[in-house]
Amino acid sequence: MHPIIFFSKMDFSQSNLFGYIEDLQELTIIERPVRRSLKTPEEIERLTVDEELSDIERAVYLLSSGQDIQGTSVVANLPVLMRQNPAETLRRVLPKIREVLHVAGVEMQLTAAVSFLTVLQEELVSIHTYSHSFLHIILQHLEHRDAGVSNAWLETLLAVIEALPKETVRHEILNPLVSKAQLSQSLQSRLVSCKIMGKLANKFEPHIIKREILPLVKSLCQDVEYEVRTCICRQLEHIAQGIGTELTKTVVLPELVELARDESSSVRLAAFETLVNLLDMFDADDRSQTVLPLVKSFCEKTFKSDESILISLSFHLGKLCNGLYGIFTPEQHLRFLEFYKKLSTLGLQQENGLHNDNQLQLQTLEQEKKYISVRKNCAYNFPAMIVFVDPKNFHLELYSIFFCLCHDPEVPVRYTMAISFYEVAKLLNSGVYTIHKELVTLLQDESLEVLDALVGHLPEILELMANGGENSGSESKLLSIPDLIPALTTAEQRAATSLKWRTHEKLLQKYACLPHIISSDQIYYRFLHRMLTIILTNNVLPVQKAAARTLCVYLRYNRKQEQRHEVIQKLIEQLGQGKSYWNRLRFLDTCEIIMELFSKSFFCKYFFLPVLELTHDPVANVRMKLCYLLPKVKSTLKIPTDKHLLQQLELCIRKLLCQEKDKDVLTIVKRTVLELDRMEISVDAEQLEKEKQQNEGRSTNTNDKMFEKKRRDSKTSSVLTKSITLSVPGSSSGTSAGKEDKKSKLVRSQSFNTQALHPKYSNIDKCPKKSSATGYTSSASGMGKSCMLSFNDDSFRSHSTGNSGNTAFLSSSSRNLFNSTDQKSNGNKESQSRKMSIKNRKSNP
């Protein structure tokens, strides 16, 4: 079958046959470099280096006689050598690098520029040593014939200038710059000089810049090459910041005006951008008399004849309009607003695809890309234009443009609007209700990139939507956005069905804000069960955890007990008792979130025992995760309120110590036991005070009764004793009374031991000996012996030392309880012994 199918797809016509032959030839050409790249034994021998050489010796050897790739490796390793042995590296390796760089290729040159910059940034040598050893090498290669290499060395030099002292900069860089900037020098040299001047302007005082740098700047602004004029024009912003406002007004501004009228569009564009960035340094007169006319003519010429700089103009338009806002007349204000509106819809009204000529189609495609960039920049500037027209006039002046940008056919435009949507909502404030339809539109956008951009500030946007209208009242919580809930559910479903799980995770995290936006019932019926479904069915762990946290937030703000109990029951049954161990692991994750968001009593009431049930889980990973969670579980307990839960926790730990067979789990159990032993349980002071008062009341009543009984018994015994001693002489009665007293004490002691066993321990398995009142350490250390003890002894010990056994409170309270009991029993013993002695004397007169 397979050969038939293969040949049925082949076409052995003459034209296709030659096509197959050409494809085979291409394959052989592709394989040839692979074969040639294999090294011969002679080449391998030349590349082999003696292993006994030190790092410095190996570097010198490779730079002297190695191949280019080996030399490049040494240059890349220069910072490492400087850290290990800076003195020897500077003395032996750096001179070799200087020699090699004169004939080195592009790759080694770029590597050297990066290594030199790393040495400076990491401060591997002092700045004096760096300027003496490295600076000259950098300056020598600034004018490399390769533009990429020249720019790399220039970036290193500009970083070095910031660190060098002024005198070194003046002597080594500024003085040679005068000759390098002359018209007689090469184009590359003059371009480098322009960029260095922009850096030097922030290094020296204004009077030095005026005397030594500004003459060079004026000369370069008149350079015959437009590249030089463009480069120096972009440096005028840095120079203006260095010389101050006055010199900027008298020196820089005239040069900018002249450059703005340059014959080259790139020079005009650089002048326009520099003017916009320097608007804050010009006063009102300069703006109105010089800058504004220049900008007006620039915008008109650009829109009519020079579309190549429309992208930059649209990007800076918002800053320009707000910078000139105070000097605009109403007519000028309207003109710039209309100009922005034209740019916002540029390319949308034109017909595409009417020409069949391929060249025209390519031009149309290029033009369309340019128009998309312009509209994207208009979307970026939309918040600035709201400030320009005043938010009160938004609906009248800009809403139509806002609608068009949110419904733009191109994703980059809608993406930019989604990013700036929060800024627009903040600016509109009480008028935010006017853009709720666009919010719904962007939530339902077909592109997940747009949705991801919008979700970043979704909680803040929804809060503004819900609370922005001051006159709408509290009932406007959802009525102002009737389509919000369907849009939110649609967005989540689209994110869930995509492969971009990070967008889905981000969306679920942001949906935790909904309790502040919509009602509890709407969350319960439209979102809460969806979160539970995601936890149960989704295969991406971060998404499941995000859904679990959001579900817990929904549960936290739900005040209806029936709905709460239903969700809690589903969490326990479908997650905690689920068939999949993966669901049981997510149950533990959810419980950890619940302990973070809810009160301790809430967790203890609903989730404490279901969590402990997982100690019997058949999967070791579940038991292991539970062990990691046990310290947090114990921290939710309060004594004496949760004594019974503490007993269950101790019982589970003892069972894990006795019955756990997995070595990894057992190791974690023992480690957890030590951690639990160091923990202190919080005490419920109110409940403690109540129990203390009850114990004091009981002991007071018992003491009063005992005192009254003793008083009566003492009177009776004194009368009887006198009569007996008169009638019966001898001490035999006293001896018999003492024996009877000891016998009665023994009987009562045995009866007390019998009553000490609590009936609820009658069905518990054998467990290790319980530890001291402060922890489980003895259980972990003596596990083997303690498992063989009889249960009656263990239960008696646990009961006689108090039910909790982990706090000093229980120890003290149990001691107080047994002390009061001993006092009572001792009183009873004394009275009964007296009665028995009297009876004996009566029976034996």
C-alpha cells in the first residue's frame, strides 16, 4: 500500500523531474559545509594546547599562535582573568590583545568591546589603571571601517566617560575631539565626534561647554553631509540640558530653526523631535513666536507631501499639543484636533486592492503598514488628547475617534487601546459610563493579545465603571454595564480554549475582583461553579491554582449559608475525596488558600478533619504534601477550644510514624514532627478565663463542704472518743483503725485507677508512647519501642496528663484538676477512717 501511495503523489513529467533534480542538488550543497567542517588530524594537532599551562600562559600562547576562534575565546575570558590575576593579566595578556586587535576580525572586535565594558562595570581595576591600560585601545578603534564595530567601541567609550575624572576626559578625549570634528576628517570620525559631544555636555560646566564645545556644534550643524547634521541635531537636546536655559535660547534654538527647514527629511524629523523634547525649556514667547509657526508648517508639509515622517509626528503629537496648549488660539486648538482626527483614521477610508500591478500592490502594502503605525501612535496618544480637549468635552469631540480606534481592523491598534483604556477611564472619572460598550467590545475581541493587554488593569477599570458615576447611586453597580457578565464569561472561555495558559491564569487572577463589582448571586451562578470546573478539569497547574484562589475569594464574600455549605461540600467530596490523586493534591492547595483568606475557626470547623483524613491516602505524594501542610494546620488551633482537634492531629501523626512505609514520606514526617514540637499553640484567653472561673467555683464549693463536714465529724469523734477511752483502755483500737485507714485508701486508689480510663479510647489502635507536654519528639525517637506498649497504659497516661499534652496550659490545668480531686479524696478518707474506727469500737466494747 505504501509504495502505491508514494508514487501516486510523484509527478515524473519533464518539468517536475528537473525540479526534483534541483532539489537533490540543493541538498548536496547543504551537506558540503558539514563535511568540510570536519577537522583533519593536523588541524586538531594545531588546536591542541598543553594542559599543564596556567591560565595566563595559555591565554598568551593562544593569542600568539592560536587561531582566530581561540583568540576570541581568550578575549571573551578577559574579565575572568582580571578577577583571578589582575597584575599578570595587565602585564602579559592585555598587550597581546592590543597587538591582535589591529588585524582582528569583526567578531573579535565586538567581543573585545564587550569585555572592556565588563571590566569597567564590575570595577575589576581602579579607574586610574583602566584609563592608563584600556582607554587608548578603545580610542584607537573608534573609527573602525565596520560601522557595527565602531558603534560597539563608541558605546564602551561613552560608558567610560561617565566614570573618568574630568581632567582625564579633557586631556584624552576633549582635546583630540577638536581635530576629529573638522570637515577634513572622515564621515565616520565626524559622526563619532557628534555623539561624544552630547555625552561631554553633561560632564563639564556651562562656561567650558560654551568655550570649547559649542563652536564645534555650530560647525557640525552646517556639515555638508546630512548624516552628520542629523546626528548633531539629535545631540542638541543633551547639549541644551548641559548649558542651561539662556544659552539654549540664544544658541541652540536658532540652530534648531534652521535645521527644521533643512532639505533632508531626516534632518527635519530630528529637528522636530528635538523641539518637542525641549518645549519645557522655552518660555511662552519662544513657543508662540518661534516654535508654534515652525510646528504648524511642519505638520502641513508633512501631511501633504512628506508621509515618510508621519509615524514620528503621530507619536509626538500628544506631547506637542499639551506642551503648546497655553498659547493656542481656539482656531489653532481646533486645527490640531482635526489633524489628530485625520491621523487616527488614516488609511481606513481608502480602497485597497484595485490595482493589478505587482509594484503598486507592494507600494500599497508598505503604505498600509505605515498607516497602521500612525493609527497605533494615535491610540498611544489618546489619553493626552483627552487632556487636550478636557474630559468634559470627550463625548462631543473624541468619542467617535475612540470608537473607531477600539474597532480598528488591525490588532496592534486595538492592543494599544486596550493598554491605554485604564488611563482613559481615570481621566473621564464620572463620565466613564460613556465607554462601557467599548470595554465589552475589547473583552470580546478575537485577539487574545488584546484581551491580555486589557486584563492587566481590569479590576481598576471595573471598579471605576461600578463606582464612577456620582449621580447614578448604588443601584448602578451592574445596570450601567448590562453586557459585562456575558463578556467576562466569553473572555474566560476563549482564553481557556486557547494555548496561551498564561493569559488564562492572569484572567482568573483578575476575576477575583468581581465580588466588589457584581452581586453574590451573579458570581455564584455564573463564575463560582466555573472555577470549580476549571480546578477539576484543567491540566495546567498555575491555572488550577489561580482558579482555586479566585473560588476561595468568591466563597469568602458569599454570605448565604446554603450556597456556602454547598460549595464546601463539593470541595470536600469532589476534591478531597476525589478518585484522582491530582484532585486531592488540589484540595490541599485550596485548603492552604483557605487558611490564608479565612479565619482559623472557619478552617477548623469545615476542613480540619477532611485534611487529616488524607493521612490514609494510598498515594505517597498526597501524604507527603499533607506532611508539609501540617504545621500550618496546627497553627489554626486554639486551646482549649480545639482540644479534640489537637488530639486527632496527634493521633494522625502517631499513625504516620507507626504505619508509614514510604521512606521519603517517613523522612518528611519525622522532620515535620520536629517542627511541630517547636510550635506554640495560641490560647483562647476568653475561654480559658471561663474554665478557670468554673474550676475555682467548683473547688470553693468542695472546700466549704469539706470544712463543714470535718467540723461536724470532729465534734462527734471528740465526744465518742472521750466515752470510749473511759470504758475501753489500751491502744489496740488505734492500731486497728490505722490498718482500716490504709485499707480504705488502697481501695479508693484502685477505684480511681479504674475510673481514669476514658471510654472514647476503647477502640483506638496501638500507638507509640505519647510525648511530653511540649511536643512529639519522644514519639519520633522511640517509635519502635512505644508501638509495643498496651493501649490501656497509653490512654491512661494521655488522660492523666491532660487531653492536649502539647501546651503548658493543659499540664497546669490537669494538675489543678487532680489536686482538687486529691484534696476531696483525702478529706473523704479522713472522715471515713474516723467513722470506721468509731464503729469498730462500738462493735468491740
